[in-house]
Amino acid sequence: MYFVYIIKNHQGLFYKGFTQDLDKRIFEHNNDLSRYTSGKSPWILVYFKEFETKTEALKEELRLKKLNVASIERLLSGFQVE
């Protein structure tokens, strides 16, 4: 399985990505093991979606990366991370 996710930090920055291990990836973001998010933690998982194939996940990640902040906020308004 593959996950597409959005994380947000205390400054209101969003990061979108994909992974096969969501818990490990969030750990990496919060422990400065990811180049872009390093030094900007803590990060909170605010959205994720599961896909069966890498191709599907990459297409969704690309779609999310094209969204502006207002569109991301609309997406998140109907989503609960459990």
C-alpha cells in the first residue's frame, strides 16, 4: 500500500508527500531526517489517503502539490485524522 499525505507545522506551512510507511515518514519529518522539512518541525499529520499502486499515489501527490492554500484548507475541512 502507498499513502499520500499532508502535514502542517506551527507556522502554517504544508508539505505534501507519499510513502509506504506513514508512521516512519512522519517520524522522519519531525526528527529533521527530511531535507525540505528539516528545522521546521513539529509537523502534524492533517490528511492522508491510501492507494494500492505507486502510480495512483504519485498522481494524487502531484494533484495535491498543485493546490493553493485555500484549496488545501477546503480539502482538510472535511477530513479527520484518526
